[in-house]
Amino acid sequence: MILKICVLMIFCLLPLCGYPAIYGYVGDDGVYHFTNIKPVGKQYQIVIHERDKIIVAKNIDNNLYDKLIMQHSRMHGVDPSLIKAVMKAESNFNPYAISHKGAQGLMQLMPDTARLMQINNPFDPEQNIRAGTRYLKLLDETFQGDLELILAAYNAGPHRVIEHKMNVPPIEETRNFIKRVKFYYNKLKKPYEG
């Protein structure tokens, strides 16, 4: 009964747009713990299953960074709608966003990717968009224009796509990321065509 009450309380506190999985496990101290990060090496049970984020097109056409997007799109030959869709899916246009895995800025660059793309301030919109666009171009060349593989590599890393014999790795977060970006990409394509 107490477990059901705790689960109900947690469910009521969850934001309506997030829906991360919630795991429960009994610690060595006998206390039942809840977490949204899958516990490694523990006997856990899924209390609330992860569901796809609700895709809302609201604020999808944020134009604050359009000038930078167009500049780097032309410079690197990457579709501006794709750049903007990745930015929307990754940070929702927040230049100071930091993920729980350490990705930073508008296009959520991992520190190693930022170094590879030769930027020193991932929170600077110009540097972040430049690096994210260059990285998309590199992935486009590596995966020969296959959008799903490009996005999978952007999210999970190119090595994971290669390890899975040039297929999208079976990672739920990556599959959800691909769906979100493609949704935004299709919504955004029309304004830049012509």
C-alpha cells in the first residue's frame, strides 16, 4: 500500500511533457529508492515506463538564431531546417542548456565533440551553431546522407552506429531523438524552401 502511494505521489509530481522512466530498487540499507536513471548492478523494477515526449510544435519557429543558422548552413552545406530541428530537439533554443550526460549549449555538444570541432565556449551561440553544423556535415559525409543514421550518430555517437553494422542502435533515447528531430525538420522545411 505504501509503495502504491509513493508511486502515485511521484506520478503526480512529474512534469506533463517529460515522461522519463522511473526505476525503483531496495538499497543495501533496506530503503526503497526511486530514480530516473537506470541503476547499474542493482535489482530494480520499472515503476513508470518511459514514453515518448509529447511533440508540440509550439515555439518551433523561434527565429532568434536564424541568421547564424543560415550563415553556417551556407558555409558547410547543411540544410538550415535540419540545423534548427536538431537545435529545437536538443535544447529548445536554450544556449545555456546542459544535459545530464554533459552535452552543452544550443546543439548539445559533448565536450569531446566541441574539442574536435575546435570551439572553446560551447555556450556561445555562434561557436555552438558553427560546431554543431560542422559536426552534422561530417556525419552526413560519413553516413552518406542517410538522415536516420546521421541523427543516430549525432545522439549516440558514430561508433555506436558503426558497431550496429550501419543501423540505428537499439537505444530508446536515440530512437526518440530521431523521431523528434524528423518531426521538427518536416515542420520547418517549408519556410526555407524557395
